[in-house]
Amino acid sequence: MHIQGRKLKSGREPLKGVLNEFSDSRTITFKERETGDVVDVEYQMEENEKGYFSEEYRADTIAREGAKVIDITAFIINEEKGMCRWWLYDVKKDVGGQDVIWHLCEQWQAAYGYLCNSVINYLLNNSIESKGNIGVITRNFDTDRIRAEFALLDETIKEMEKGAKHAMVLAKRKGSVRLPILQAKRKLLKNILNRKICFRDAGRDIELEFDVKIPIKRDCDEYYYHLICKNTRC
């Protein structure tokens, strides 16, 4: 079975939001619009392999409005060897604040779901092994700030749990019950500190370790990362 994408001829720019397909080694350059950070995605292809790339990919059945997307979706399929390797990465200037982390986790979950439902599940049904990497390319993964955010949240929750009955009454008077929400956020931050994300997809509990890639600073304050994509067994 063949996963079909839009054929990307040599020297042409990939279309945004669709799977661009090719069968030769090449480098595709992604540039983050807000920061100007650059990522070269280098595909090291073997004979009879197919490479795929998409910027902000989402499945065709998902409406554009409100959809979460990730910057880089890349994968290589070798049907003869029964192997598929994939890479899901977003590019961010900084990761540390809670809002950025929530949004990044939503992006990861959505991107994984799009890839699973449009590609991976079909490959698995055809006995093709699928392994991959999910992560973020960022100038600053601020672990100290994340730890501080976690500690503050943990202290708040413990104080609320000590006087749970009083806290619940007070919260209801304010129109919301905050404790379960805060507990869920604390768990998410703890997972981020342990370099993993957990969510449910298609009725399954998914736990993935994520990578943090740090770009190098080049001339004119440009930050650059070289991502190598090669179909090898993990």
C-alpha cells in the first residue's frame, strides 16, 4: 500500500498544509515566520524510499478553523524493509511559561493524531514498523522556570487540599471548581520536567518522550538547526 502525497519536484518549494512526496535525498528549509529561526530538514534517502514533508500539516477531514498544527511533519517510508521513521517538531523562541507549554502540548497531541490516523495506522495494518521522534526546536528550554511554575502550583494545590471543603465552597461561590484543573496542570508540568507527554488518542493512552533541540546562533541574530531524517531502526 502506498501513502500518496503531492509530488514535489526537485527545486520546487513544498506546499503548506499538505503531504509533499519525493524519492530522492534533499534538504527542505523551514523558516519560522515570527522569529526568523531556520531549520534545514535533511532527508538521507536510500533506494526505493519515499520521503514526505509538510509545514503545518493537518488531516483533510479536520477543519482549518481552530485546528492545532505543528511546524514540521516529516517521515520516510521503506516498504521493502517494512520501516517508517517520523519526526514531529515545532519551532519556538522560548519554552517555559505555562501558556506556551499548554499550547505546545496541544500541538503535539494534534500532530500525532493527524499522523496516526492518516499514515501510521495504515502502515501498521500492512506490517510496516513505525517509530519516531516528537519534540521542540527552541532557543531556550527554561527548566528553572518550569520547576518554579510547578513548585508554585504544587504549593497552591496542597494548601487547597488541606482545607478542601472550605476551598470547594469558596470556589463554587466564585463560579468554578479550580482544584481538578490545577491538579491536571500540575501533572502536565511534572511530565514536561520528565521530558514526556501523556494524552489519549482514539481511546488509547499515549505516552511519548520528547526531544529538545537547541539551535545555534549565526550572523545577524539568526538561529539555525540542522535536522537529519534517516530511516533507521530505533
